[in-house]
Amino acid sequence: MATVTKRDLVVRISNSTGLTQQQVFDVIQHLIEEVTGSLAGGDEVVMRNFGAFQVKETKAKVGRNPNRPGTDVVIPPRAVVKFKPGKEMKEKVAMLLPSLQQGSDGQCRTGGAEVAQGAFGNPVGAGRFLANGWGSAR
């Protein structure tokens, strides 16, 4: 999958609407500024069928410095932007799942659940499964 940049969007919208690229760029830039300004003001921004942006507060938490594990680091609370996709976006993105599961190399993906192999070629953690006769050793 490719990354679509603001420039790519400007060119696509310009080609489909007949507006100049500068006009489209100005509209997109104004949209970004208005959304950012509204969020900075504490407002929620809702675009029907696209989604909703809102500011949420993350709680303070204690983290660990990986270079000095004995030292606690206090991570202060902060404001973050959350995005909740709209119905139409959810439906269109959901149709992408089969192609995500089927990799570009034609191999089926396991959804991140890779099976680790033990010393004798059996999946790790499969001992009881194999001992009870529910499977066969490879």
C-alpha cells in the first residue's frame, strides 16, 4: 500500500474537479487550519460519513527508562487527538480486510499470530495438545 500525501490529494482533486491545484491546495490548507483551530479550542469536529475528531486527556503514568530500569519516570497527563471513523469510512475500510490478510507475496497472513517452533518441530505450548492425542507431531 502506498502513502497518499497532501500533494497527491491536491493533484487528484484538481484533476477530478477542474479547479486549479492552487485553489485546491488553499481549500485543503484552510480545512486543516480550521480543524486544528477548533480542536485547539476544545471543540469536537464531526464530518458525517467521514469521522469525528476530539481531544482527550491521557492520564499521568509511571514509565521506565530502558537504559536505567530501576529509575521511574513520571509521564505527565497530556491532550491528544482521537479520531473515530464514520459509518461510510468503516464500511469501505472493512472491505480491505481480505487483501490485508492475503500478502503481496500470495501468502496467507495469520493476523500477527506467528507460531514459534519448539526443539522437536512442534509448536511451542502444544505439549498437552499432542500428549492428549489431539494432533500429530510434524
